[in-house]
Amino acid sequence: MNRKTTIQILVGVLVALAGGLYLLSPSTREAPDRLWIPALSEPNAELLSITIEKGDLSTELVNQGGQWQVTNRLGYPAKLGAMIDLVSALRSAKMIERKTANPEHHAELRLSESGAEDTRATRIRLGLAEDHVVLLGQAASQRDATFVRSPGDHQVWLVSGKITASASPNDWLSPALFDIPETAVESVTVKHLASGESYTLVREADAMNWSLVEPPTGLTLKYSSILNQIPSRLTQFKLIDVAHRPANSVDATSVIEVALRDKRIVQLDLVEEDERYWLTAEVKLNPLAEQPLAPDVQLENSETGNASSVTSSDLGLSVSEAALAKLRFEISASNFATLTKVRSDYFDTQSED
């Protein structure tokens, strides 16, 4: 074998080796077809907690006997739909493509662990048999995917699905304080303590709309369904925050008494404090009731003839009645305005002749 042939063979071997090393090198962009967090999909995987952090915000979610709670909001129940969405997205996410490993590009992908708020990653700690921590960045602009990486590893990956996780505990609160169908409500009384004004709303068995007991003479409603606002809002307002009741709380400005057909009353005390709007709730026996219903008596739905889902033992409360007495709940300004309307708000200002 002459010198020229030997050199050609050596060059060929080197080219082949270089090609193999290239395919095995970290610069290969194509990702293996595998789950991003395989530990979540193991047969006996048990997810006990999720901690989400970003900047100064932090949310701690804990699985207590199958019910997810927001630990840093007094253990208040977490929003079930949001929990399902997050866990499902994390469990199904697959690695699509290897991206940059240059830490100088982390900020633009919102995968930085320090620096300005809008460049930081969302840090998620999964409480499995062994804690698993990941960093969540921004969603890809032109595909259903998200930029992610692991702490201490500069390598960025693109994984399937647009995965989002708020670090604000308020975003994880179960939105409904209670779930009482309107058919279980006998009347709603609104009392404004400063002015002394009060009024009561009822709905007849076959009526579509609520009506005012002893309506003012000579005035007409602004529209036929306007009195439905308070009864419907009672199960639709969104909680903004939850806190312990302060020892020296500000006196309520308005009180709403929801009289149920099972002879109980749900009383809501409403107050504005430092430009925030709070309510407290209490369940008590209607003092005018002759005899409360037995716990297993269901209420007939006057519209459908079916039994209501609310019995005297179930108000659809997010928390126990004992816990309810210790908490107060922040609601939006618009919800507060609806719940504290005065009687004249429902009528046209001009009297009929």
C-alpha cells in the first residue's frame, strides 16, 4: 500500500468518525420521542404537591386525600379545572427539539433564573417520590409548544403543548364559595345598615323573574329581569382572595339574607375596606321557621319537577361551616356593586303619571 492510498484511507476514517460524533453531539437538534417528565407517568406515581414560583410570587398546592388545597391561602380548595389542566399538560408534554444552550439567550425565552421579572422562568417543583424541578419559559409563537429547561442546565428544549402556571395563589382559589341553585332559595333580603333601607326579593313558582315585595308605587322597572341580578350573582361571583377574619373587623355596610326552602339562612355581610371588597358568610336557622327539614329531604324544583341538588345537609360549600365562620372573602368591585344596590337602582328615575 503506497503513501497516497494510506492517506486516503485515513481521511475516510476520520470523515466517518466526525460524522458519527456529529450525530451523537449535543448540537443535534432533533429530540428523542420521549416524555419531558416521565416520572409523572410511572405506574405508581403519586403527585403530593406542586410549588410554583416566579419572582416574589409563590403558590403551594398540596394534595390532601384527593382534594387539592392552596397551602398559602389557609388551605382553601384549589380550582379543580386549573389543576387538571396543569397536571395533564405536564404529564403529556413531549420533547420536540433541542434549542440553544447559550445562557445569554435564556432571558429572551423567559428562562432566566434572575434578572428582570419579564425575563424570569416559572419554577415548578413537583412533589413526587423524589422532588422534580423544572423551569417553564414562554410559549412558542408559531407552534403548540413551550420553551423549558432544568435548573443548572443551560440546554433549552422545546416541548409539546402551551404550558402555563401562575405563581399567584389567588389564581388557584376555587371560584365559587357555595353552589345553591336558585330553586332552593325562598327569598333574598338586602339590608343597608347606614340608611336603614331594606328590601326583599321573591320568585313565584311559575315566574321567570324575581319580584320585589311591596314595590314602590308609580315606578317601573328598568327592564323585566333586572331583579334577577342579586340572586344569580350569589353563585356566580368570583373570589379574589381569602383571609382570616380580623379580630377587630370593620362593621358591615350591607347585609344579605338568603332564606332557603330548607328553613335555613345564609347571611352575607359586606364591607369595603381600604379599596378592597370583602364578605363574610354564616349559615344559621331561620328564626321564623316552624320546623327545619330533615337532612335527607330534598327540595322540589318548581321548574322541572326534579329534586334540587341542595338538601339541608349540603349547601355546596367550598369549605366546612366551621371554617366558613373563621374566614372572609374578597370579591371584585363589580360584584360588590351588584350585591349592594339600593332599591331605587332598579327603577326608572321618572315616575309614571
